Amino acid sequence: MPLNRFLADAVWPMSMKLPMFAAFEYLIARHARLRTPLAGRQRFAAYKRTPQAFAVVAGGSRLDHNLLPKRGVIPPDGVPR
């Protein structure tokens, strides 16, 4: 599922800025072709947003390294992504 390209924060981290965010940003840019800086969030703000999330993606062996992606739409054939 593609990420939402119309939002500045298409991926919401569930923790404050961590060193591993650089790796996440690289992977998102490479695979989703989307440059989105990951801004650290207070965990309680993320907890409020979790029930509406499409998915919670685990980003490491610690449970607090999770991402909340915002899904986008799949364009029809022939439309650039």
C-alpha cells in the first residue's frame, strides 16, 4: 500500500527523535519514493492516534520504535507515482 503523498507527515513515529530514524527516512525515500522527515512525537500523542491508524509498523526489537503510516491511493495504470 502506498503512503499518502499529500501530507507532510505521512509516517508518524511513536517516540521522540531516535538515531534509527535516519535509517527509516532512507528506507521510506528509497522504497516509497517519498521524502518525509520523521519528527519525534510525544508518546501519548501517538497513543491517541493509534486507534485510527491503518497499521502500526514495528521498527526494531524495542516496542517503542513503531511507526504509524498514512496510506495513500493506488493510481491507475499509466499515472506517474
